[in-house]
Amino acid sequence: MKRFSAQYVITNSSPPLKRAVITTTDDGTIIKIEDTGGDLKERNSIEFFNGIIIPGFVNCHCHLELSHLKGSVQQDTGLDGFIEQIRNIRDAGNENILTTIKSADREMDKEGVVLCADICNTSLSFGIKKESRIKYINLLEVFGIDPEKAGRRIDEIMKVAETAEKMDLSFFFVPHAVYSMSLSLLRLLREKSENNKITSVHFLEAECEKTFLKNHSGPLRTSYEQSGLIPSRLETAESHIDAVLNEITRAGNLILVHNTFADKTTIKKTNSRKNSFWCVCPNSNIYIENKVPPLKMLIEEECEIVIGTDSLASNSRLSIIEELKTLQTYFPDLSIEELIGWATLNGARALGEEDHFGKIETGKTPGLLLLQNVDLVNMKLQPDSFVTRLI
């Protein structure tokens, strides 16, 4: 049995508690939360910390398979330039890829991630995930704009699914992005994902997505042409709204990832799809487009916000606290409590794992992190804020 206390405890079940005491089993199951009202009596068995105790982080969007590309992709090239670079350098020796995946998994664990939705195009990461302390939700991703190859794309991802099933790993079929899917592929995928508990889609990461869907022109068209990927017949969803409301499965939760160029009309109409969550990955957005998501608009439209890191191809670290610090810098009015809620409770809800993660509550195993170097007077993150694992 272990007992922890700190200047504040954010449980996500109540306002922050001052000098509360958390009692856990050795494996991290919460036994009791004692609200001392700030009057903590000295006891030998309590570990007291100068900081804030919070639940473990939830990473709602990651690509472990791209970990070997860290530092290999030029910044500020826009989405079309980023995609072009990934196409040219993605393949590398499996040994190197596995080494970097393992390193990335350890990095996330050290940075306090307890639950992660990870995009998979292959089964390369499965063995590492099987041994990890992090619980992974594997999102098996499909993409392809050639309608004649839609069946082949489904067959390819089904083979990945067979491996996941044999290894007893949780998985769901998901589309890559609205602009990268032919209608034929979207509709075949909708059949395969009709029982999904979790679906994600890269959403409005760049302005050029709208141009491509509207008239099949612009930088994305050029990128496809230069790669020899333009089919003889192009068929795509009419818009991002049309894709979400009519072409992507309505089953379970939907995580809309990036949203960097989301406008109020799209947000409002898309939000009519129940159980939608809006994932922001600010450091990746700055890396690719030098722009952050319209967070104030998402808040005004009462969107359920969650946090992701994206991949090491578009980020220097797989660190949720670094994402939160970036948001605090660009949106200084945000409180620690709000930011932590997005990165813990909302993430657990988005991934259907709120029974175990996201709250410091009796019977749950959320993991415990210590958040330090915080402005405890104004309850704000600072540039040198960091987390360490307690459990």
C-alpha cells in the first residue's frame, strides 16, 4: 500500500483538492482519496510532493511506425510537402524501425502516457505493444484515392487485422483522411467498421484539403501527380462534413484529428455527429503548417477536446506535457485544470476506457503523475513545467 500527497491533487471528479491524500495498492489501484481541506497532518507513511498530482496522460493520436523518421522531415513545408517527404523516405530496414518504435514506447511511458490510440499501417509495432506498460488501442488505417484499388486496400489491412487478432490486441479499422480516400474505399471501409467502438480520421490539417475535395485541384493534386498516384477516375467525398455525416461509420466514438483549418460551419455541422471528439496536436501542426488549431472556436462550439502527439516525423517528442505547454503559451487564459482534463479524462472517454483511466477515483487504475514547476498561484503551466511518474 502507498500514500501520496501534494500541494494540489486534480482528480477530475471534483475541483482541485489541496493536500489531499491518495492511497493505492502496490499495483496502482486507487483505494481511497482523503480530502484534508488543506490541513495535512504529518504521517510517516505519506510521500508529500511540491507540485500537483494528476492522472496518467492519454495520447489520442500517435504513429509509432514513423518513429524512425525523427529529424528526417523538413519543417514548414505544408501538408503536401510533408506527405511527399514521407512517401520518399518512409521505408527503412525493419531492424531500425523496431528499435525506434521501442524507444518511442519507452519515451511515452516515461512522459506519463498510460493509454494511447496508435495508427497502424502494418503489424510492426504489435510485439512491442504486447510487452508495453501502456495500453494501446490500435487503429488500422486505410488510404487510397484510386477507386479501382479499393478492394486491394481492404485486403491488405485485413491481413494486419489477422495478426492483431492472433496476438489478442485491440483494434479498429479507420480511414486516413477525407482527401486520401476514394468513395469506393470509404464505403468498403464503412462496412468493415460498422461495429467500431473507436474511429479516427485526420481532419482539416491543411487548407489545401478543401480545394482538393471541391474541384480536385491545388497542392494535393500536384503532389499526387508528381508521385504518379492520380487515377484515371477521381471520386471523393463532397466535403469534410459530407464524409463525417454520410461516409464514415456512425458507430462508436469519432476522433477528428488536427482540425488546424477547421471553420465554424464545419465544426458546428460536424459536431451534430454524436460522440465526436476533437484531437489537437499543436506541436505537429506548428512543425508542418506553422499554425495552431482554432482552440477558442472549438471551445465556443462546446467541442470535446482531446490531445495527441502525432509522430516523431512531425514532432521532436512524444510528450503530452509539451503539447499542453504549447497550448498554454498560445492560449494563456487556459487553466491547468482544463488542460489536464483534456489530456486525461476526455482522452479516456474518447477511447472508451473511462472505467479504468482518466480519473483519480476509488477502484480505478489511472496512473499517478507529479506535475512540477507550476505557477501554483495562478494555476498555469510554465515553460519549464514537467511531469514524473509516481505510479
